[in-house]
Amino acid sequence: MRPYFPPLRRAPAERNRQTLQNMPPSREQPAAAAADGGVEENVMAILDSFVGIKDSRDLHDDRAAFLEAVRSVCLAGDKPSTPTERMYDAVFQIFQSSSSLELTIASFHLLMELGKQYPRVYLTNSGSHPTIVIVKESWSPFLLGNNVASGELGRNTSRSDHLFDSLRFSLLTEAMVEASNDTGANNGLKHIENMVLFQYLVRTLEADFVPRHIAYKESLDWVIIRESVLSVLLGSRKLVFKMFVKNCISLLNQHQREVEDDISSKSASDLDSSLTFSLLEFEREALISVKKLFIMVINLDLIRKEADKLGLTSRADGLRNPILEVILEELTYNTIYLSPFLLAFTEWKWKLQIILLYFSRYQVKSAVRTRRSDNSQQDLTVESALSMFSTEASAKAMVKMMCPEVAQLLLAHAYQVCLSVDGDSSEANDAAKMMGASLLEISCKFVSAFQNLRKINTNIQISQFEKEALFTAATLTRKLQNE
């Protein structure tokens, strides 16, 4: 289902043309850019309107007309004009401070289209390898460090309060977590606005990181990644990384539960039907955004690990715990998060990696660990995890260390991943390494593991999801053995 976006109430076309015609051209610009100059000169009026000196209805109309004027000048026609920094600032402030879902969605779409038309980071084909182009003077919603991310060396700090540094980005996720537990109607609208804002910021991070990631694979130039907005954002001391990840896990779990129920946690009596429907759709979009963010950070950590091995990093690059370790720690000590997280986090490779890392906590690890050592459990596979429950004695030893219900849940999700990737030629190599055995062997050991857990505790509860996995494994075992 496509997300619901309320229709944008546009000013009449004649009014838009008259608005642009009445805007005086800038003396420094040619007559052909008169409309562009007019929009630029009227930006200050839009920015000043945030002090609240006009009637709200007039203010809404003015901002809607301004968004249309920017769209006409910067996106329409054969020769659109590049938006100025002040235009971007005005649109971004409308995005955050409109108190109108209509303007929030309109400014969101405008910013997304401007980002596609005028990308800050992109790849070009030159020779046999793609070349990365970084337009450092381009506008960014982020203002980080020594302006590495924004490229705005001369930005007026009084006009940059609406931009996001690491602390404000973290506070946004915190506000989203708090809002998810609030049932107020006014909060429902604000919660949607925050979710749309979060979605835009994650897409901005993605548009910056993905081409850098591709370029890094070709060049192994660590600087390209180190200067990414994502790297600078997470490397700031203003951001408490563990708390940030914890908030994101909470968002993932809350949104997953709400999407599963197919209704918002806010009752229909508190919100009108259109807002309730909008909230559900944006919950789904927020769920996707959190997963995208997690996967980007996982890839960033892998690149950092590789660069570290190659000796490309230094102390100046900082050091933080990899996100997989933080996720694992949170899921270990808050097992209530485990089931909704595994249901929501559908990217098979990293989902399986998290499960295997969970089991690896109960394997004997090397006592020697250096800064550049590979501390991952490379030998741990689905087959070896199942072997921990291969006999009644080994299963009894495992349940002394971990909750049997948790063990069943992890094994069922691991088996689900094995089923989903088996036979997929594009994932064959990675899947085979992580499975460690054929699907027949995995299926047999999966059934045996559940049998041994049940021998230890005949009253153990099995969820519907686990029952389905067990039935599939038993059926598939008989079928494959007959073949």
C-alpha cells in the first residue's frame, strides 16, 4: 500500500504567475533570472514569518505559495535555476515548523526532489571505474564538526539553529520514542512530522553514503568514508552512541508491533480517521528508515574494520563500539526486544549475523585481543549453533546459560533465514559459509535441537512461529531424505 499523503492545497496558477512577475529582479542577475531573484529576495520574509506575527491562515497560504514558487524556479522548465542556501533554509524551516501536515508533506517532497536534481555526492563514469564527485558547497540539513558535512564555511550561526548536529539528531530519535507512548491527538500530528523528518534525514545520509561506499570499493580510499556525513555524525562526542542505538531499537520494536496489529497504538476515538491512517503509513516508513540506518552503520563499521587492518586509520579517527555489538548487548539484557527486532530486521545476512553473535557469547573466546585483531567468531555457523543442542546433555548445559525460550526463538529465526536463502544463486557463497552445512543437515539438527529442549522441560512453550518452523523442518527432512 502506498503511503497516504494529504493533497497539497495549491494556490491558483494565475496567482503563482503574478507572484513571480511581481518579484523584482536582482541587479546582479540577468533578466532571465528575474523569477529566481524574486524568490531569493522573498526568502527573508518567509524566514521572518517564523516569529509568528501573521495570521495562521495567511501564513499557511504564503508558505504554500513559496514552496510552489521554489518548485517552479528550481525544478520546472528546460533551464531550472539552482536553489540558493537561503531557499533551502526556508523550505527546511517550513518542513520542521509548519504545524500543518499538508505543508510538512509538501516540503518533504520538495526537498527530496531538490536532492535528486542537485545531488551533493554522485558518481560519474570516467574510464573503467566510477569517479566520485563531492559538491562541498552544496546545502545540507546537517551541520557537523568543522563544517565537513555542510560545506557552509560562511553560514550565519543565527540562521543555522534549524540544522541538525549529532546531538539534535539523537534527540529526534528520543522524541520519537517518547511520542510513540503518548496517546494525545496533538502529539499524533507532531509524531508524524518527526517521523517524516527522520525519514528525510536518513535518506540524506543514504544519498551521501551509498556513492561513497561504491567509490571506496574501487579505490580503498578511507578518507572518502571518513568524511561521509554518517561517519562524522556518529563520531561526534555530542552523540552517545549506545543510547542512540537503544532508541533506534525501541523505535524498530514499537513500529513493528503497530504495523503487525495493522492499526496505530492511538485509538480512533482520539484521532480523526485520516490522521490515524497517515500515522500507520508513516510508522511503516519509519520502520524502513531505521533498518536503512542500521544497515548503513553496519557497512560503515565493516569498512572501518577493513581500513583498520590495512593501517589506513589513526587515533584521530576515533573509536566506538561496532553497532552489531551494541545491538547484541541490548537484545541480551532486554530479551523483550528480541522477538519484534528479529521480525522487523529482515535483511538476512545481518539478521543471521546477530543471531550467530548471540550464540557466540556462549563459546570459548581467545583471551588475547588487540586493536587490529579480528574479534568476530568466524567459525560460528548455523550448523555449529545447532550443535550446541545436539544432545540432551549439551542442551541442558546451554539452558543453564541462556533462557530456553530465547534459544528456541533464535534457532527458529536462523532456520527461517536458511530457508529464505537456500537456492538463491546470488547469495550462495555467503549463505553457504554462514550455514555451514546443507539444508537437509540443518533441518535434521533443527528438529533434534527442539526435541532435546523439550526433553529438558516438557512444559516449555512453543510460539506459533516456532511451530511453523519446526513443522517445515520435519516435512523438508522427510522430503529431502526420500529424494
